[in-house]
Amino acid sequence: MAEDSYAEAYSGIDFSPGSRGLWAWLKASPAECIHLDRHADWSVTLLPDMVYLRGKKKLLRNPGRPEVRLCRDCFAKVVRRELAEYPGRVIAFEPDPEIFSQYFFVDSKDFHATGLTPELASALEARLARDKPTCADCSGEATWLWFSREDVPDLDETDLIAAVPGESYCPVHGAEKFSAALTRLNEANVYYMNFASGDSGAYIWI
């Protein structure tokens, strides 16, 4: 699989030289930003262009961007820039900070292939099909729908997903909301996250 270079894929992020050396390559360890030694209590392992369909890898972009581990500040910089430019529709759920370890985007075309329950897939599809409202923070068209944990505490609550208004945002403010929800956590060790792809989909956590 061809991969973008780190500089090209993660502009403005500095990586630890040791995490890109021969030993790291032999161990198949991802490159790490230079701040993780000082901020080991918060990290995200980012596989930007990969989704797992019932355990099988699916490449979402070719060439794919390399896997990396990022600290809080580097993650915020990368995720806000990436998601603010995504033109599609997004539903995102605030994760439970006590138990979540993965937070990944599923293209609406892959809802069933990923293993979402039929009830959850149907509820997500129905919300994505609704008319686009106005962003809560500006006059732009809202392509993001955010559900706080107060609104939807668990992804099994499909009746709530169908009925609760949620918070609507344009891509820029949706990306900011998404980033803020994760970076305000005191601790995090997310070992799989990807980026949005396709025309629409949902960020879910497990």
C-alpha cells in the first residue's frame, strides 16, 4: 500500500525521530509526535484512511496516510483542519470518557457491513436524510449533527437518536465541537480513530 509522506499527510506536526527509525519500523509501531513523552496521559492513535468491516480492513483512500500517535494539541490541530474541510454529512456522539477506547467514522454505505445493529443503522440513515438546518454558531448550512451524552447516553438508545434534536453545526463549527469534546478530557488513550469519508456517515464510539 502506497502511503503519503508524514510531512505531506500531517503538515505542521513534528514527529519523534526515534519513533520513525528502524527499530520502530521492525516493531510496526506508529510514528509519535514529539510531545507524547511529556503528555503520556492523553493520546490518540490515528489511522486516517482505514475502517474495519467486521474485523476486515478497508482502505478508504489511496495512497493512505500513515498511522500516527498524537498528543492532545497535535490531535486538535490535525482533526480540526481535516474535518472542517469534509463536505459530507456527519452524525457524531459524545463518547463515555470512562469506557471508550475507539472512536471511528463509518460511511453510511458501510453501516450494515460494519456490524451496526439494524435499529441503529436505520435511525442514523433517517437522521442523515433530513433537511439541513442552520448552524447553531453561524448562518452557514449545518452538515454536522452532534449528540451530547445527556441527549444520547448510549448508542442502543435508538428512540432518542430518532427524536432528540441534537446540536447542528456547519463543517467548521462541527469540527471545533468534535475536537473540543475529546481534548477537554483529562485522560485519553484512544487506540483507533479515523477520518470522515464518503458522502455521509457517523462517528461512533466503543
